[in-house]
Amino acid sequence: MRLTTVRAIAVSNIPIVSNGDNLAEMILENIQLEDGDIVVITSKIVSKSEGRLVKSSSVTVSAHAKEIAERNGFDPIHVELALRESVKIVREDGVLITETKSGIVCNFSGVDKSNVPNDDFVLLPIDPDQSALTILDNLTKATGLRLALIISDTQGRPWRKGSINVAIGCAGINAFKYNQGKKDLRGRVLKRSTICQIDEITALVESLMGQANESIPVTIVRGYDYSEGEEKASAINRQHENDLFR
Amino acid sequence: MRLTTVRAIAVSNIPIVSNGDNLAEMILENIQLEDGDIVVITSKIVSKSEGRLVKSSSVTVSAHAKEIAERNGFDPIHVELALRESVKIVREDGVLITETKSGIVCNFSGVDKSNVPNDDFVLLPIDPDQSALTILDNLTKATGLRLALIISDTQGRPWRKGSINVAIGCAGINAFKYNQGKKDLRGRVLKRSTICQIDEITALVESLMGQANESIPVTIVRGYDYSEGEEKASAINRQHENDLFR
């Protein structure tokens, strides 16, 4: 049965996260979860809990990073960290688009400066799917509920201006849902229709999380009829040979 | 004040749409709108109401379309219509990515075959922002409410596999919200953070609309704290000189 209402709920009162914090406990202290809930959390608090902060003063900038920074007017330390987090530079002219070690193609390897102590940069989690699995396991053990978990990050994209919130890690929910074999209104079988359900879920909750000083790093999506399974967020990343826009 | 819950509601019982139908009337017959509601409707029913169906038997395929179709194993009529709707081919090797006359870069100019009579193709609305404005005007006149309207389409994207629902037309709501000048948790002013709010809103409701034989072409997003204004969905389309991935 298709549900007819989906709700997105902001979880307020999550304290500022530090290295080693148990995110599952912090979530459960602030919201009563229900069976079938999808918990969406920002990559930033996952990174903080995993100690993925870097002090600017500790960073030695390479010649390559310095050259890219000077040519484009970027912060050399920001460039250096983006390069360290990357396996490949996709573009470096006016933008710095890289492929991260975890396979995500994005701006500056997702290295960011907002909402962290003044001198620090925050790096994306090393393995966001694994982070999601760990947090979900803790939530599941504590509640006994069937839950899903998504880790979000706000990213730009080609063709369309403006950033949107996307999923970089997931557990308990498939990255995609497939309409293959389903029939349309006229009874014709749809050849292929692969929807990235975790990106769609993640997009809307950004409005509750906010980008600036709203401290809402956790939201719950309730009533969403999702495809459950083991397909990871890393499956979203296009392989080089299939990505026509590199 | 930031609202803490957003709801997406499927509007069921919308009948199959024909050329000339008044969509605002059809919507109002099936849901009680509230002040601040965002109405999201599929491009498909807008196209149908505007007579944007083409019979395959009426289409003469050009040599160029035939060549692209043969080389890639595409339907020649589908390619022909995609070319007619386009001002530019972006890629034509394994995919057919075009820029439409209304400026959208997408697969096959958004020309589609599902959920239309057997021999027909459906084209995107000629000017989706204008379509949105017309429908919104009718809704506003009939209800006296402050409303917003978004026209959605399901599209693929570079870098990330799977399609997601995006906004191709809007009225009564800005395409973007800007976090420039806002401060982060540490009181630092964010340099730039432009969020495509209409794409974020549109993404989640796809789960209620479905891609196959669920006839839910209209959804309502309620409780979303949106930036109101005149900024059109066409503002999302990157200009050639700014789009590094063409």
C-alpha cells in the first residue's frame, strides 16, 4: 500500500558534537523514534564524532595546492586538504571539483569550514556508508525498531545552479528504487526507471536543517514507503567509464 | 520562526488530463488547500492540458535523427522529437543530452512516452514558468490564499546515478534561497550558500507521485518555510559560459 503522507521532523536540542560522541545516544535522547523512520543526519556531526577536524596551523601546503590556490583565488590550506582527500582532480579552473577517496565527485572533496571551531576545517567521513551502518546498528540495538539511516551533505551540481542536500552514506535503505518491469497507466512495461530514493529523501530535509546557524543536524522522515536493503550510497557514484561528464 | 515539521501530501483522484483541462479546478476539487501550501504537479499533466502530445505516425524523421538513432539504438521518432525541442545537442554518444528551447539540459529534451496513449509522445511544456504562473493565478483567484506552485520532472544527472525529481517551472516561490550574510554556529558570516529550494521540495514528493502506474500527479508540501518571490525555475539553468561540464 502506498502511503499518502510523508512527514519530515526536525530534531532540536542535539548538543554540539565532539570527537568520540555516540550519535545514536544523542539522537535517542531527543526524539522518540517509530518503526519505519528514516533518520537523516548531516555529515558534519558524523565527521566531528569521528575526529575529522583539521587545524589550519597544522597543515603544510604543497606546491601543487599553492599553485591551484593562487591561480583561482582559493584558500591554499583549503585546497591542500581537498587534494589530500582526493584520488583525482576533475576540474581546477574557477572551481575545484575532485573525486574523494570514497568515490564522491564534489567541490573541494567536501572539505568545509562552516560550523566548526575558527581555525579548523572539517573533512567528510572516511567511509560514510560504514559510518551510517555503525550509527544505525546502535539505534537498532537500543530501540528494536526497523529503521534506516542516511548521512547528508550539501553539494553543487553541473547543469543546474544552486546546491541541494544529497546522500553520501546510508544503511537499512537501498540507494535506489527500481521501476523496471512496473507498468505505466496504459499497461506498458516501463523499460527502466531508476530513482535515487536516498537523494530524494535527503533533499527536502535540508530546509529543516538549514545551512547557517540553525543547529538541526538530525531530522526524521516518517511515512516514506522506501525500498529496504543493503545497496550503499557509494553505488550512486558513477564509475569513470560510465560518467560522460568528466 | 523556523517550522519544525514539513508534510508532503498526495492528492489522489485527479482524473486523466486532456487538452484544455483547467488544472487549478481539478486540483481544488480534490484537496482543501491551506495558506502557505506549495502545490507540486508533474510536467506530464501540464503538457497534456496544453496539448503537448505528438502522434508517432505524424512524425517525419530527419536524416540527422535517423543517424543518431541508428548509432545508439534509440527510437528514431523519439530522437527526432528531442531534436525538434532542442536548441543544442550536449552529448549524443550512448546518451542523448540536449538543451531545450526553454534552457533545460536533460535527456532527450524531456520528451517521454510513459503514461500517454500508445502511439503518442509527450513534450515538456513550452514555458514551464509561465504554465506555473497561469495555474497559480487560477488557484489564488479561486481561494484567496497565499500559495506557491512548482512543476516537476524526473531527470538524470552527471556524477550521480539514478534520477531524481527536479523543478522545471515555478510561481509564487523563488527558485533559490540564499544564506549569504547569515552567520554560522561560530558567528562567522557564510560567504555564499545558494540552495535550490524548489529542487529540494520537488525531490521528496516523487515518492508520493511514483513513476509507474500510480496516478498521483499532484502533491502538496505543507509547513515549508520558503523564500517567496519572482525568481523563476529558468534561473536554475546554467548559462553555457558558466557551465563547466558541457
